[in-house]
Amino acid sequence: MKKALLVILAMVLVLSVTLSMALTASGGTAPPNPPTLCTLTVNVLPPQGGTATGGGAWNRGTTVDIEAVPADESWHFVCWSGDLWSLENPTTIKMTCDKTITAHFVECDCDPGLPWWWWFWWWWWNWGL
């Protein structure tokens, strides 16, 4: 008899805890939504090397087109760094949170027809990250 009473008491306790948790979950407030806007900060190094597009506030999940534009024919785009590492220009970045990227340029009076890897090597050798 005592055993049956203990089993019933344990079942009532489990049921009341479960019911209490369900009521709290259904009656409580929902957690706050994360911000829907993400900030893309776009820097240029060196500043006189050119400009870069795409900076600003964007909705979370947006794919943003970015492009590094050299100041003149003596400046050459090398790479993106920060929250995006890429040698492609123009390219895109998906906004999942606030991000900061930097467009790197190098000044050289060299043949503009040289392949991308030459510019990267030259920049890395002379400036590096």
C-alpha cells in the first residue's frame, strides 16, 4: 500500500512540474527578436588608393555587391580582408551580422595586363597584412 501511494505521489509531482512548465512557456513572453539590420563597414588601404562600394546598413540575409575602384591607372586592387577574404573584384558578401572589410590597393607603374597573382605577390612582398 505504501509503495502504491509513493508511486501515485511521484506521478502527481511529475505531472504538476510538467504542467507548470507548459503553462509558463505558453504564458511567458517571447524572447526579443535580433536586430534586422546589419552594418557593413568598408575601409580602403591606403586611403588614396581608391574607393569601395557597398558600405551601409542592410537587412539581415541580404547579399551585398561590393566593388573596389582604383583611384587611377597607377593603382591596382589586390584583395579584400577582414570578414571577407577574396581576390575577386567585384564580389558579394552575405550580411548575417555586422561586418567590416578592407579593400587593399597597391601603386605601381607596371604593365596593367599582369595576372592577378602578380599583383597579390607584389603587394604581399612590399606591404603584407
